[in-house]
Amino acid sequence: MTVPALRTLRATVDNVNGNGDVTVGVVSDCTATRTACLAAQDGPSGTAAETVRFVNSANTPRDVFIVVDALSANDGFTFTLTATLE
């Protein structure tokens, strides 16, 4: 998605079925997520909702990807994603 200049992206992942530990991140490049990570959230509670914020402090829009992941490949969670611009 594109985050306009001087705006904040807020993304919340809600673990609907309570299986596993979800994480959410904002990256600029999906092929290099470790080096392109702009913001991430993985709180201590395994099944709670996670919210991440990315502030685009530049004077130009920025294209980003929201990445939802799990601690384990076997978590089998179902989630909802809500993204808003502030």
C-alpha cells in the first residue's frame, strides 16, 4: 500500500481463532524483509492482537507491504487485518 507523505500507517492483526503467536510488520521490500523492515510488533501475549505503526516522515509517498507471520509454521491461525492511515 502507499503511505502518503507525513502520514502514519497503523496495521492491526487480530488472531481470530486464538491459535499461535502472530506478528505484524511493515517492510519496503518483500524480497529482503530482514533488511527492509520499517516497523514490527510481536508482543509477549501469544494470542493477542498486534498493532504496528509506521510514520512516513518523508515529503513523498512511500510504498510498503504489511507482513503477517507466525512464530511457528504449524500455528494454523486465522486472522483479520485492519489498516488505517492517520
